[in-house]
Amino acid sequence: MRRTGTSSKATVRRQTRDAAVKEVAPAKPFARKGRIAPPPRRGYAVTMQTELQNDSQNENHWRQVMARDARQDGRFVFAVRTTGVYCRPSCPSRRPRRDSVEFFLDPREAERAGYRACLRCKPTEISAQAQYVLRARQLLDNAEGVMTLAGLSKRVGLSPFHLQRLFKRATGLSPREYQSARRMQQVKTELRKGGDVTTALYDAGFSSPSRLYEKSGQQLGMTPGAYRRGGAGATITFAIAPTLLGRMLVAATERGLCAVRFGESATELEHGLRSEFHAATLHRDDAAMRRYIEPLLASLGGETTTIDLPLDVRATAFQQKVWETLQRIPRGETRSYTEIARAIGEPKAVRAVAHACASNPVALAVPCHRVVRSDGNLAGYRWGIERKKKLLEGERANS
């Protein structure tokens, strides 16, 4: 009996000790099959700043993400709520759903919100190729006069062919075109300050006035003298018409069509036009714009018609090639960004093609809505993905 009592007391003490250990013991760090259990995901605290993010800017970021635009790397990152991962815009991973994505200015903000860096695109690192392009751009930005491709490649440490290919893939321009754009931008800056044309053109590296004036029509949209006066003297006529896709604004200069835009509000559309062309003389004239509006409305109404209107749009040489190729896509058909890149002789410039489509200022006249992803799914559209869907459905039904 004594032995039994002692055994019972020992059992009670052991059970009491085990229960106490269970109460204070930390959770085991291992899940099933010996794997380390993932830490609990931190919840994302919604702040007033997040709630008031600029919707327009976010949609622009989303178009750049869908286009895998490498030129946006370093300017922002996008995070996916369903995976808890943030990536750079050019990440080659499969694109997530739009409603699962949010945007941050830099990786630190994304990590403070509870996201971790993507192991595939490594958004916290700068690739060796990006470093070469960054170095080349810095040299071109600070160069006095024109720098040749051979001289630039020697300074960067790459062969001319390799540098040309990397630079064009990242910026959509060759080093020569980039320098030309920079010189023109310098002329614009000097003219805004009130400087004379002659001083501005020589300071920017143009060898003669003729070299500047031959580019002014395409890159300035007007003569340098008119640009110096802030666009005074330039006249833009516009009209706004109701369509099945909402309100459509059509604007033109004496040279041709300069804007075709969609929106929900006529007031909003007019305000956007006046903000962009703030120094020009704008007036609304529905009757005068009929010759532009009628073919656009006919196309929207399902009529098989070719929109062959004169254009007055500013574009780089690359954008011009892309837009001309888009105008040759038959009604009711689509092309992928990859197919457009091949058609213009730049098979690896897929991201640059997507950027050129997104910057198209004249909807319908340059049918960028006919460009889709390689798998046939719809990519972003400047005027909304639903409008793009309706445009394509209407064209296919009436082809």
C-alpha cells in the first residue's frame, strides 16, 4: 500500500510538471515534414495617404507593369497582396490581377508595409546591364557636343554593338537619338527662359540653324520662334462628341489631328487639353471639326472605313515607326507586342513598343487598341481596358 501511494504521488507530480511546461513552452518552429514554418504575415495597415493615392498615376504604373517597361525600374515597385512579394516593373513573372496590386515609390516603403523582395527580379539590386545603361546616360547628359557611339562604348567598357542593343532596349532610343532628344530639350529650356534662338541652338550643340529647323516640326510641333513665345500664335480647334465609349474629344491644328481622347466628362476632357496646350489659342468649333469627327464616329459605329487623317503629333523616330505599323493592322485583327517589334526590325524592343502604344495621343487614328499580349489577352489601354475590349468586339463583329 505504501508503494502504491508513493507511485501515485509521483505520477501526479509528473503530470503537474508536464502541464506547466506546456503552458510556458514556445511554439515549435517546425511545421510538418521538418520544414520551417513561415512567420505569420503582417497585416497591411491602411493609412489615409494610401487611401488617397492618385488613381491616374496608379493606372499609368499598371500599364507600365503590364508592358514590363524596364525604363521604369527604380522609379517604383509593385506589390502583390496574394503572395506578399514586391517586384520591379520589368519582372518576368506572370502578371497578377489588378485588384491584388498596389504601388510604392521604393523597396523600403514596400517592406515597411510587410512585403518581401522578389527572388526572381531582385528589385533591391541594380543589374549589371542597367548599370551600363545608367553610366552611358550620365556620359551623354554631361557631354559637351556630340559623342559618337565608338567613343561612348569605349568610356562605358562595352562593344558598340552590345551597348547600342542594351541602350535601345532600356530607353527605346539609340544613343544618337537620345542625344538629339536631349539637345532639343535643352533648346526648349533656353527658349522658355526667353533666350534667343541662335544662342539656344549653338549652346545645345546644333551645328547650324538648318539642323534645328529640320527637326522642329516633329519634336517641337512648331517653329523655335513660336515655341519661344510659349506657343502664342498656335491655334488648336477642338470638339467633343458623345459615343458608346463615353465622351470623345478631337483636336487639331492647321497641320492635322493632334489629340483624340476618351473620358466621362466633357469638362474634364477640355480641362486636360487646355492644361497640355496652355500657351496655344484653343477654341471649340463642332462644325469645323466635322471632317475629323465623322470618320472616327463611323469607325466606332461599325462601318468598315479607313481612318486616313492628317496628323500633327510629336514623336520620336521609334514611336513613329511603331505608330505607322499600327495603322497597317487590318480592322478586326490584332497583333502582339512581339509581332510589332519584329515588324519594325527591333525584335527585342517589346517593352519599348508597349511604351510607344501607351503614349499614343490620337486614339482610333493610330489603333493601339489592336495590340494585345502574346497569349491573346488584353493588356493595358490608356483610355481603360473596358473601352479596348468594346472596340475590339465591335470591330470583329463588323469585319
